[in-house]
Amino acid sequence: MREKVRAVVVGASGYTGAETLRWLFGHPAVEVVGATAQKHAGKKLAELWPQFYGHDLTLTAEIPPADVYFLCLPHGEASKLAPSLQAECIIDLSGDHRLPEPVHGQHYGFSREGGPWPYGLPEMGFDRMLGATHIANPGCFATALSLALLPLSGKMQGRVSAVGITGSTGSGATPSDTTHHPVRAENLRSYKVLGHQHVPEVEAAIGDIKLDFVPMSGPFRRGILVTFTLPAVPARLWETFYQSNPLVRVLKKPPELLHVLGSARADIGVIEGDGVTVVQCAIDNLCRGAGSQAVANLNLRMGWPYALGLDRIGAVP
Ligand SMILES: NC(=O)c1ccc[n+]([C@@H]2O[C@H](COP(=O)([O-])OP(=O)(O)OC[C@H]3O[C@@H](n4cnc5c(N)ncnc54)[C@H](OP(=O)(O)O)[C@@H]3O)[C@@H](O)[C@H]2O)c1
């Protein structure tokens, strides 16, 4: 048995970085050997995030040596940094390595050198990440949308439409016009209608579909809920597909954000109607949509159990 894998989180002063650290600190086979920041470099981790009280780690500007790096950086920064890093595995939580060109450039506004990295949605095949040196962690909306549709992959084609709502942490730690409390609280608005950058991820993951997606920003901090209205499909398809998956729960009622917050699990609700089936997926955008999914990808890359260190109970209530 090898010693613990040494992990560094790059961008630990941000939301996904802090959440990735939270999961790594509780992981039995990982040792956190560093956490980096840009403007917050030099601060103690627990000074910036009191939630980490008791963990004596200082955020550094330099990136220490490690076996695995988690890149939790803004779009454009991860792809600039990655070629200079040497490690057994680099897991990118940004959108820099998910899509092929020219689709990537069309959605992110810059072209990337080289092809996309292996796409780390575990449910697309649990052995796909074994031994991977580079992993592109899926987007948060893309994760919820793809998990809702994956059991239909190869069984459906054509147009599908969905609506989805996300909390304000989806926009990161830097305040902006759209995350400022007075415009976010008690408000609901759509954005990037039919043009969200996660749509091509979902279309590639499911295959043979064209997704019309209406994203919304909601007046809460964490969580994503997406809804599809589909032609009649039996709920047992979802039950069978996710049967022995410890990180997906299939319900015959609508899922709720409160039941997945702080948890690595996705809840999928399938409601059968008269000639119609409604499928909803609820996740925590910072866990299943980012940090805990990145750790699940490390587990699969190392050949460890998929849910190692991830079977924690979420926030109650
Ligand atoms: N938020 C979500 O729900 C979510 C979900 C899935 C994926 N993602 C993706 O994950 C990535 C990180 O998102 P986030 O929400 O965690 O963002 P964030 O809260 O804004 O954090 C960004 C982090 O990157 C650091 N940073 C910024 N520019 C840097 C540079 N030039 N060099 C080094 N470090 C730099 C920041 O350090 P300082 O603060 O110290 O300057 C901070 O630690 C983004 O690409 C995002 O799209 C986000």
C-alpha cells in the first residue's frame, strides 16, 4: 500500500478551492501539503476561512511539489499554469480543458493549445479515469444536467429542453453586479438563455441530443436544481442505471436542494405523468458540481473506491 497521496489545491482562497480542501482534509488516503492563493497569499487558511479552525496551513503564492494538483482557478488561468506543473495527475475544475476547439473558444473567448482532457463525469464509466494524468472536472450545471439524462444516453435523440437554477456561490468569491445582495436576494432572473457554456459538455456526454437550456440565478447561496420535461420514459431506467451508485439517489418525488447541501450526493427525482416524464436533479454546486466530484475523480484515477472519503452526511437542515 503506497503512502498517502500528496495534494495541493491551487486557488484555495476561492469557493471551489476551499470546498475541495474541505473534502481532502477528511480523506483517508490524501495528505494536503499545500494550498495557494493570489491576493490572499500569506494568510493563514483559518484566518480567511474560520471553518478550517485547527488546520495549520498558510496560503502561498508559490506552488509546492505534489503528487496531485487541483486547479481551482478562473477560466484562462488553469490552462496557462498547467504546462509548468509536474505531477502524477492534474485535475482542472475550471472550464479550460473540457471542450474541443473551436467550441471552447466560442464559449470562453480564448483559444486553448492542445486537445481537451479526459472528461471526469464518473457515471460515464467508472474505469475511464484509471491512471489518467489529466482530468477535466465537469461544470456544475453540466453535472446536474448530464446526471439527469445519462440513463437515456443512446436511447434518445433530438431536441430536449431544460431549466435550471443556481445559487450565488456559482459565480465565485469576487463580488459582481449579478451577485451583489440587493440584486440577488428576493430576485429571480435568467441569464445566458440558450447560450450557456455548459451545454456542449452535456451534448457531448449524452450524444445525439440538442439541448435548449434556460439557466437562472436564484436568491440563495448554494445548490443547483435542473428540470427536464421529457416524453414518457419509465422511472425504472434511472433506478436501474444508478442502482448501486453511492453518490446518486433516485426518488419518485421532486428532489430538494436542502437534502444535498454540503453532500457529495446528487438526488434525482423522476415523476411519471400521462405521456410525459419530469426528471429533476439537485446537487450542491460546490460539492457534486466541483470539489467532491474532483475528489471522486482522484479516487477513480487511483483505483480507490469511488466514494472513498465522500460518504459524509450533508448539512442538516
Ligand atoms: N463556483 C462554482 O460553483 C463552480 C463550480 C464548478 C466549477 N467552477 C469553476 O472553478 C473555477 C474556480 O471557481 P471559484 O468559484 O472557486 O472562483 P473564485 O472563488 O473566484 O476563486 C478563484 C481562485 O483563484 C485564485 N486566482 C485568481 N486569479 C489567479 C491567478 N492569476 N493566479 C493564481 N491564482 C489566481 C484566487 O486567489 P485570490 O482570491 O487569493 O486572488 C482564488 O483562490 C472557475 O473556473 C469556475 O468556473 C466553479
